Amino acid sequence: MLSDVAFGQYYPTESPVHRMDPRAKINFLIAYIVMIFIVKNFWGFLISGIFLGLAVAVSKVPLGSVLKSMKAILFLILFTFVLNVFFYESDENAVKLFWVVTDEGIYNAVFLALRLILLVMGSSVLTLTTTPVNLTDGIESLLKPLKLIHFPVHELALIMSIALRFIPTLMDETERIIRAQKARGADFESGNLISRAKALVPILIPLLISAFRRAEELGDAMDARCYSGSSGRTKFKKLKFGYRDLIGLMVVAVSITAVVLLNIYGINPIINLFK
């Protein structure tokens, strides 16, 4: 169901992660993404997974809510996995399992799939633990140096926040339109690919009309509240770094250091320490 997609939704609860500074959480996500992309072995993914699991546990967000974010890219993960299994160019020393499938192809497919999974789940933790307003304030604060070159930082942060906020709203709207069309006898599951694509037209047109209507209503509401951009605008809540952010920084630093050391030395030196 489209309404089950968790990306862009906020999960309200009291936790140390929810109370962290949004700027710190955005920086942690960037560091986490860098950590995922510098991983060169599965031990590095294990550390990344432990870091993600620790963040989910401390945030008190149900694991099911985080896993729901995978529904949006499930097809992409499967498609990427199949491409790498059957079309990965292996060297002469690769073990051929059957047909054109080799052990290197399967290794690379699993490697990329894990990278995508951890990337999306880590990003969903940020949106699940940060309100759109706090996310906007955090992005605007981090991009504040760009104001020196007259870059519209506030407007960009507002656009990103509104986009994230309306993801679950548009999903719910799409779900309602699908149910209404099915009640009128529409069939979205049978037929070939072209027939299914044509069947989506009765969904896309009402969805676009609804999106434009919501955008117009939002614009009218902002005008009614005398919104004029960042000019002369003040903050009700000032962003402050606290001890939670410092602890998070230490955990991220330790995780990235561990991944780099595993990339350089591998797991053997660690195993030898316990012998």
C-alpha cells in the first residue's frame, strides 16, 4: 500500500535522537553516507549496520516504520541485483556457478544491494525523528554561509521542507484515487505493460489537479500570514548543540575510523588479537 511508505513521515515520540539538534543529525547523515560509500568489505557494512541499529534503538522508532521506507526502492534494489548478477564482468579467476553467473557477480550484487538498503534506511531515520520545521531550520543554518553570495538559502530550505512534508500527503491522495477508480471498475493489474501504463492516466490527472490545488491553498495560507521570506524573520526556538550531539559525533567518528581501518588492514589483525 502506498500509505505504508515511511519516507518523509515524522514519528512523534520522546527520545534522545528526537531532541538532538537538526544540524547535527543532518551532518551525521552526511557522514553516514560517506561511511557507506567508502566501505570495501562486508565487515564495514556490519559496522554501518550496528551504527544504524543503535540509532534506531535510541530513537525509539519501531523497526517496522524504518523498514517501510524500503518499499519505495524495492524494485530498484531487485533490478540492480539482477543486473549485477547476470551482467557483471568478472576476471578469469572468477568461479563460474552456472551460465554467466559467477561468484564475483553475486558478491558485487549483494554488496550494492546492502549499500542501497543501508542508505535509504539511514535517510528515513532522519525524517522519522525530525519535524519538517526543524529540518528547514537545520538546512537553513548549515547553508547560511551561501548568503554571502546572495544565494536564496531560506527559500531553498523551505522548498525542501515542503517537499518532504507533502510526500505522505500525496501518497494518501494517490491511495484514495486508486480506491475510487477501482470502485468504478478500473483495472490496474491485468494486461500488458502498455495497458497498465494507460490505466494510470485516470490516476495521474486527478493527482496533478489535487497537487496544484494544495499548492495554491498553501500559497494563500502563507500570504494570509504575511509571509515574506527570510527578510526580518526571527526564530522562536534557537538551535543549540548539546551533549547529545557531542555523543553522536563521537559515535560517528569511531564508526568511520573503524571502517577506514578495516579497509586498510582487514579483519585479520583484529582476529589475531583474540588468539
